[in-house]
Amino acid sequence: MVPDSSATAARLKRPSWKDPRLLAGILLVLVAVAGVVLLVASADRTTEVFAARDGIAVGERLTQDNVVRAKVRLGDSESQYITAESGLPEGVVAVQRIGKDQLVPRASLGSVDELDRKPVALAIDEVLPEQAVAGARVDVWVAQPDERNGFNEPKLLLPGAEIAEVSEGSTTLGSSKTTVLMVLVEDGQMPGLLGAQANEAKISVVWNPGGGR
């Protein structure tokens, strides 16, 4: 059987630019390229946000003095942080400790009324463990005075209390230097601690690596 030359020529004919299949193929390629470009651009985009300069304690107000600006890639989590474009919110405090150089998350900020823990100063005469730093957890033990000018057996008053700040206290003549711990205390625990301080009880702290859990 002799091949039909006209049919062969039709099969070898170059496709026309008006061929819908060709146009559809070109469109798919353009869409794919555009998607890759957008993906790369999105991954490369940085956002300027606020980070803690030296650490922000619970109850401390957010100001220009305790934050710095940092450019980071946040992607889909951008809405969870305070951006430089939106600016610092006014009248807010940290309801959770924000460590040094840590980005400022919106979830760590709130009003003073939202604070469920308040900082209380404890003057400690004993040498503290090196782990007793801001953000660490300690157990606070209290020994009440007895009738013989001594102290009763210590009892655990605050398990896993968070340290907000550590500073050196004053030194008086003939006495050792004290360390002042600012610990965060819940309202329900406040009467017991303030009562112990008013009664001149002996207060000791022990590092709690488990964080009270």
C-alpha cells in the first residue's frame, strides 16, 4: 500500500500560534514561573520587628528604651509579633518574661489588670546558686521564729516561683551583703509571703530546675 503523502504532510505540519493546545501550554509555563518567583520573593522578604534589649520583666512597660529593632524572616508567623510598621502599642506591660534579644510576641503583652502574678522583693543573706537568674524558677522556703529566739522547721511556701530580677542589696556595718530577688507571686500566695516578711521569718530559696512541675 502506497503511503498517502498528503496525510504525512499534515502530520508534519508546524503547529500554529493559534493552536489552543499550544496557548494553554504556554500559559501553564508562565503561571509556574510566576509561582516560583513569588515563592522565592516571599521567602526572601524580611520584616522589621522589635526585640528585647536586655530582657523585659513581668509587669515592665514596653518602651523605646527596652527594645531594639531587628530584621528577620517570619513568613506566616509575622502576625504573632510586634512589627516596626505597626509601632509599639501604648500602655502595655509584659505578662510573661521576654528574654534578652528575644522577639517581642503579642501573646506576652497585656494590661496591668491582666497580671496574675506580682513582683515581691526578697532579701536573701545566703549565697545563691549560680542558676538563680532572671527567668529561673526557685522554691521559696520560710522558717517562722520560735519562742526561743530561733526558728521553726522551714516549710515550702512558694514552689517554682519565677525570678523577675536579681540585684545586690545594701550592706550594713558588721553584716554580710544581701541579694534582692524579685519573685513573681500569685495573689492567693501573697498573704502568706507578706505575713512571713512582717513576722521577720527566715526566707531561703532553692533552685527548682523542674520549674514547679
